[in-house]
Amino acid sequence: MQTTGGPSVLTIVDADVRAPRTGEVLLRQDAIGINFVDTMIRKGQYPVPLPAVPGFEAAGIVTKVGPGVESLSVGDRVAYFFDQGAYATEKVISTSSLIRLPDDISNEVAATFLAKGATAWMGLRALHDLKPAETVLILGASGSVGSVLSRWARSLGADVVGVAGSLSKLDKAARGAHHAFHSQDPDLGDKLRHITPNGFDVVYDLVGQATSSLAVGHVRDRGVVVAIGAASGQTPSNYSGLAGRGVEVRSGGAPQFVHGRAVKVATEELWQLVRTGVFDDLDVARYPFEEIVRVHQDIDDRALDGLPVLMP
């Protein structure tokens, strides 16, 4: 992309790929994850130098190795979840960013779940270590991260309530939670209080400004609000008043918490959940590489049919 704006600023161009240098490999990318942050970059809400290649997540096969690379060989399958420039059929990348994939985890599965799973792990393990029987309210439960996080939380034994952004998305939230509602329901507050009269142990706010009043109103005293999304704008200042009730507000991004040893821990737990079928009911929306504009338009129009993945 040469400039920021609508989906049409994304254009496919042919470019030569340089040889990998010391500590780098060349990947042939088989599957590319699409995440909400990609649209923020495209719109200029997450500034990067231009021109730029968006995307942070993909999986593929090593086709060349640079000098000094001993940990990987040609033919190895690998993935990454936070290295800019993923919207490409080939990519030179440092081995430090790569995760070797187990034999039973396909490239498509890795690119579909890795970034979303790392974000969910951050919320469930790093920002708040979720315990069995805790009551959980997930705002934005029908979104990509929310869909993964709600099922993961339920698998840990928590009592999960999901809130979707609209009635049309209620079914998506319901499939991953014990109870589900939509944010436009005029009786939502009463329904949430009926489930937990004293408030939820932890509220995961994956939306931001539009849902902050729900988080503030339904977290229990001395509970936790985990704010890891800003789809409707940054978290507003009314969270600051929660300190008087002993409520902790915790936030962050996956690269801050899922690095070093934590990458191995998070991915091993994620792959085990994949193996045991925790996410089997989630739909995957596959787009040909040439239709990158369409997937961004579908995100903007809130018309995704599943977790999006780009297939070169």
C-alpha cells in the first residue's frame, strides 16, 4: 500500500525477493492470517512508514536458509504471528520470529489461529490467570479473538457469558459460551445481573469505547477488567473510576507478553486445544490471495463468515 484509506489502497505488485542474510530464511507462504490490526494499519490508525506491506501472521515452508542458520532447514514448516509484511507469497524473515509447526498442525490452521490464540492466551494466562468456576463476561464474543477466547475460557472450567455486537451475531457468541446476549438488547443489564447479581469476576473487553459502560457496570468489586481490544475506539477514561471499587484494569498486546519462553508455552497449549476439538465448530473464511481487497471490505462491512485466512 502506497497510502492509507479504504480497502482499494491494497494493490498486488510483483517484486524481487532478496536472498536471506545471516540468521534469516526465505519462506514460501501457504496461508496468511488476517487480523483486525491489519485494517487499522490500512486506515492509518496504526501508523507505519509508507509504502508498506501489511499483515503480521503467516505460515509456510522454508525454501532457502541464510548463513549461520542451524535451527531450520529447507522444507521445514514454520509460522509467525507478529512480523510485519505478511501479505506476500514469499517473505525473508529472521529465524527468531519463527515457530516450528508440529506434524499434525497444518499451515492453514497455524495461520488461522496463531495470532488470535496468542492474544487469547495473553488474556487468560498473562493478564489474568483464569480459574475454574470464575464468572467471565466477554464483550465482543462473536469476533475472531472473542470466538477463540470464549471457547478457551469455557474449556478451563469458567462460566462464560458472551455479548455479541448485534442480534445477527448472537448465534456466533452463543456457540462459544454458556449464555449469550447482544449489546443492543434493552434488557441486557437486567439479564446480566440475573446471572451474577454481584458482577463478574473478570470482564474481557475486546471492543473498547462502545462496550466500556458494560464492563464498568458488570464487573464485581475487586474484580478484573481485561481490555485487549479497541475496535470501536480506545478505552475511555471512565475505567479510571474503577480503582475506587478495587477493580484492576489490565491491558496489553500479545508481543509484550507472548515472547521468549512464553511462545512455546502458549503455542503448545493452543495446539492441544486444536487437537482436542475445542475450536472445531468455528468456521474458517478462506480467500484467494488475489482477493485481499474483498476480505478487507468484508471486515469493514462486518460481513465475515468465519475466521479469515488468505490462501496464496
